[in-house]
Amino acid sequence: MPDQVQLKDSERQPCEVWTRVMGYHRPVSSFNTGKKGEFYERKCFVESKCNLSDASESKK
């Protein structure tokens, strides 16, 4: 890629990560140490990988 842009660290802007907690959105940077640890331990949920139709069939 010859047209790739290269930035110096001094030119970069930090990216702020927000998450939904207790019904409202907050930046992760405002969390205390324990809450940050809990956030980084979270697993992403992907509904398509759950095979929910198979589970409902086995209950019949």
C-alpha cells in the first residue's frame, strides 16, 4: 500500500471506549481498578453461535 498514512505518536488522538453500565453509558476510563478488570474480563455474546433453535426442539 503505497498511499498508507503514517502518523507520529504526537499526532495521534486517543480513542475513548464507552460501555453501557446500569442502564446508561460511561467511559471505561472513569472506572475504578476493579470495574476496569471486570470490563476486560467480559466475553462478547454472539447469538448466531448459540443454536437456540436446537435447544427449543429438545424441550418438546
